[in-house]
Amino acid sequence: MTVVHQLVLHPAVTAALKVGSTTVGRDKLYRAVQYYARFLAYYCLRKGYSKETVARLQALKSTLGLSRKLMRIGKPVEHLQAAVKGLDLTDPVLKFTTIGRQLGYAGYLVNDTLVWLHSAKVRPFAPATFAAIQQRAARLWFTGIAFSIVSSLYKLYGLQQREQAVSRGVAAGEKDGAAKADLRTIKTQQAAVRYQLTQDALDILIPAGTLGYHSLDDGTIGLVGTVTSFMGLRSQIQKVLGASK
């Protein structure tokens, strides 16, 4: 096999293609570049780089943002379906937070599509109307993430209660093997929930800034978005490559 074959057919390349073939995988990658460009634009502006350099980075950020909005057209329906499925949950807290989260995301994406229509000059809005759409989108995004955070905290509490109950059984010597397996499962679930909670706690800073809830600069928000993008990309990689095994 030639060097070219080895490079092109390398497992890492195959894995990257599998992840890149998914809409979520591409979106997370574009999002990472978009927010990193936002950070770099702020950094270069503060450090006195040329206006052309800053303008190129801002153009990259805007172009990727616009492309991602186009990719998400129709996605609100997915969240509405998830909200309807949430009605079947028996736990009232999880039902409430799931429906709230999905409706928040659906509403955010509907307004995000309106932002795309305006930015792409397909359907321009009056300045005041466009500003209201942007604020509404940020509020709904913030709401969706807030519901997700509450859901994660509730899940962690439930897992902690389960862990304590199983640990008491292990201490008493009851079903030792099965109990230890349960503990490992609980630890895995706790790690996944904490990961999502961390991602949400960072992500909520983005719409919070748009709504004026804090005064973090563009550079900080750019770094936050970059980190959460890679966190989301990591989750998608695990999902895609795990399912392909």
C-alpha cells in the first residue's frame, strides 16, 4: 500500500468523515471556528492589528453564523416532536423541564430563521423589528438552556439518592456483585449529566450577554463558545463512532 493510500484510508480520516457527514458534526465544527474567530477578532482589535485583519475575522464569524442558521431551518420541528414525546414521561419534574427545554429551543430556532431571512436579505425587517426578533431569540435560547440546567440538577439529585441507597446495600453485604455493577452504572450516568451541566452553564452565558445580564466582553464569549462547541463535537464523535462499532 502506498503512502497516499495509507493517509487517505487512515482510520482517523475515516472517523472524521463519518462525523463530518452528520449535520450536527458539521454544525459543531463550524460553531467552534465561528466563536474562535469572534475571540480572535476581539483579541486582534485590542492588540492593534490592522483593520483588514479584524474585518476578515469578523467576516468569517458572520459568514459561518449565517451558514449555520441556514443549516438549522426546519430543526424547530425536531424539538416540537421531542416536546410531544416529553408528555409521555412519568416523572413530573423531568416532563416539565423536557417540554420547557424543547419548546424554548424550538422558539429560539424559529426566531433564528427570521434572523437568517433578514441577514440574507431574503426578507429584510425594520431595524426595531429585527432588534426585537434578536432579543426574543436570545430569551428563548436562555429559557431552553435554563430548563436543561434544572433538569440536570434534578437528575444529579436522583442519581445521588440512588447511589446512597445502593452503597448502603453494599455496606450491608446485600447483592454485592449486582450492587457494585449498579454503582458503576450510576457513576457513568453522573459523569454524563455533569458534562451536560457544565456545557449548559457555559453556553447560557452567550444569550445572557445578548440580554444584558452580564458585561463579559466579546473575547470571553468567543472562548466560551469555542469550548462548548468542542464539548458538543466530542459528544457527537462518541455518538457516531460508538454507534458504528
